[in-house]
Amino acid sequence: MEVMLDLIGRFHPLVVHLPIGFLVLGTMMLFYSRNDRSALPLLRFSFFWGSISTLFALLTGLIQYQ
């Protein structure tokens, strides 16, 4: 079990950049959509997965710290 936790913890540098990409993508879509209602589902998708991947990055960081 300890080997698996070490392996998951080593993915932290890779996983930590995933939410940054989602949130930057969502912010760019927010600025370029200019109140266009058709972009709303894409914005929700981007910010939702940005939030989920942030929690996963937090989890892998805690595992790496241990």
C-alpha cells in the first residue's frame, strides 16, 4: 500500500498543472464570449473540472508530503 501512495504522490507535479489549464481556459472563454449564452455550458464544464482537478492536486500533494 505504501508503494501505491508513493506512486500517487509522485504524480503531484503533473496533476498540479491540470487545474491551472482548466481555469485559464474558462477565464479566456469568459472574456471572449462577451455575454454569449451559448458558451455557458462550456464555461460550466471548464470550471467544474477545474474544481475537481484542484481537489485531486491537493490530495496528491498531501500524499507526497506524507
